[in-house]
Amino acid sequence: MTDASQAPGNGSSGAGWLDGRVALVTGGSGGIGRSLAAMLANAGAAVAVGYGANAQPARDVVAQILAAGGRAVSIHADLMRPQAAAELAEAAEQALGPVDVLVSNAGLGHRQKFEDVTSADFDEMAAVNLRAPFLLAQATVPGMAGRGWGRVLFVSSAAAFTGGIVGPHYAASKAGLHGLAHYLAARFARAGVTVNVVAPALIADTGLLPGEPEILRHQVPVGRLGRPVEVADLSMAILRNPYLTSQVVSLDGGMYPR
């Protein structure tokens, strides 16, 4: 296995450390997904931007990448369909090449009380937030391992530690990502594939805030909500580091010190 920290294009920390690599980002219509797609492209990756219901923001970030001379494509996928994950990975590979970086960022987060959550509600949340990341990893990680290099990042939530206030189905689905990451990291580390999780809390402009921003910000020790670009910046640091794997990294403005 090539040492990813040494080989040019295989993980070095320069501006083009992802030159020649292909990244797949789900949830590309949201603030975090758009910021991450732009940063990955700036690092040299060709980027497949997956989106669900809202096409235009994903197409906008693709247009920005193309205008800057990069390679990118937007791909629709309804991740509530079990087949959609494999179809998305295949479409990304056909358009840009084998996927080297998987950022599983798409998620549902509608707020419900414990007693109001039906089995259908639970299944819907788990389908997008947990099953789809698993199936995307299943479709891409063996290829990464075969090529001797890969990066996987799951976007979780502080609710996975605390239970949160969105709902039990949301907290459970996000906590499941942590177990999935630990399983994959242990089995693919020697093949040059790192698997980690970033767990943000109260990030503005994501559509997942469980309340009014002006009220929520008073709960954060730093006195404000987080920004999508801050999640993306930390995510890039996690992806760039070849010695970091099987870790869950929180980004919550000091709300939940551990």
C-alpha cells in the first residue's frame, strides 16, 4: 500500500491534494453539501453532487465548479428508494470515474414527539439517514480498497450523543452512523481507506434547525449558530488526514464538551 501522506495526489496536504480523485457528495442542495462540494473541487477533485427534491442549488454549485475549470455533475437520487444509492454511485462513476471520496451528507430531520412517531416515520428517517449511507459505502468502499486509497465521511449530529430535540428516530438514525463508521474503519484501514464522522449541532442555512435561530443561538456557548462553511472546513481537515480514522468529531460551538 502506498503511504497516502507521501505520494503526490494520494493524500498530500497541498492545494491540489485531490487532483485526479473523484468525490461523491450527497445532500448537495443544502448549505453543508454545497460548501463541501466547492471545497473538494478547489482541492482538485471531480465532484458528483447528489441531490433529492431541490435541484437548482446543486446545479448552481456544479456551474460554479465548471466555471472555475473543474469537473462536476449533479445527479438526482431519491435515497428513500433502496436502489437509489447504488444507482447514484454508478451514475457518478460513469460521469467522472471511480469514487475515491464519499461524503454521505443527505439527511431528514423533521421534528416529532416520541408518542407521535409512527413506524412509517421511523422507517423513512432510517432509510435516508442510515440505510442510504450504508448502501453508498457498500457500493464504493470495496473499489477504494482495491485501489489502495479512499476517504469516507458520514455527517451525523450531536443528537446522536444527547438524543436531541428533533425526535427519537432522528437521534437513533444518526447514532447508527457512528457504529457503521467504526465497523468500516476497522476493516478497511489497512487498505488505505479512512472512515470518520463529523457531528455538527445547530448549523444555520441547512433546513434542519429544530426551532427559531434567534432562540437557538442563546443555547450555544459561542453565542451564535454554526455556519455550513465551518462544517465543510472541518470535514476537509478530516478527509485530508491519513492517520485519522474511526473517529467522531463534534462541531457544536461548545454545547456538548466530551
